[in-house]
Amino acid sequence: MSRLKDRYKSEILPELKKEWSIANDLAVPRLRKIVVNVGLGDAKDNQEIIDKVSGNITALTGQKPVVAKSKRSISNFKLSQGQPIGVVATLRGERMFDFLDKLITIVLPKVRDFRGLPGSAFDGQGNYTLGLREQTTFPEVNYQAGVIGSKVRGLEVTIVTTARDREKGRKLLELLGMPFRKEKARV
């Protein structure tokens, strides 16, 4: 079992049940899935870029991503329906907990000038989205593989929870170890 999943079941779940006085274990907020997304709008004509980014995402998530294709044609962007515009990997179960543990303990401390994650990136349902400017902060991706098509590619990570509001989602992620910035009280 994953180290983070074991900690969730043994420490975090009982603490959240006690704090919010919830009787049922299944009513306590938990992680549902993690979605890793890379937009490749400039690579619509170059299959090699899509293959390289797909290889990087496979290396850092542990599963092969799906190539996202455009749903409609947009003439201003010179985009035809069905052209590849990104790659998406959805993680659940053990891989989700392993990826989140790696993100919290290894990747985020390697980000340059890191002072914590902003608490404003929650949506109304308690889900958190964070963007990373470089894939090279992951240990599986070396710098030469991170520069694809003369650009350093970033990625977006969305952590989907079963929380119904942002306060419960934030509390869950704080207990899991997400390093949020300390908010200063406004006077």
C-alpha cells in the first residue's frame, strides 16, 4: 500500500471524522482522481512533439496518456476538427497516491523560488488545480527530454476530491501534506 494512502486511512480519516463529527467513513472527503494535462496547441502539425510529450507523461505518471483531439474547427487558430491538441492522463487508486506523494515530497521542493502553493486555485467543489512551468522538475524527465520542439513544456495537475466546498478540500490537502502559503490576515 502507498505510504500516503496508509497515512490517510490511519491518521487523516479519523481526524476529519472527529473534526467535522461525521459518523460514516464514506462521507469524509477523499481523493477521487488526479488528472495530468499538457496542452500542445503548437504541435498540431508535428506528431513527433506529441510522441515525446506522451513519453514524458508516461514516465512521470506510470501510465500511457490519451491524446486529446479538437472537438470543432476554429479558423482563427488554424485548427481542424480531430487534430491532436494535448495529452491527458487520469490517475486513480495506488498510482494516484504514489503520484501525489512524489509531487509533494520531491517535485514541489525542486521548483525554483517556491514559497508555497496559492490557496486561490480551488474551484467551488474543493478540487485543486496547479500548473508547473517545467516537466524537468520530475526526476523521471531529464532536461534534454524536457525541451521538446525548442520549448520547455509545462503541465497542469488537477486534484479532484469528494469534498463539497473549498474549505473541506483545502483541509484534506493540507493534512495530506500540500504546502500552501500562509495567508496573512487583512486588516
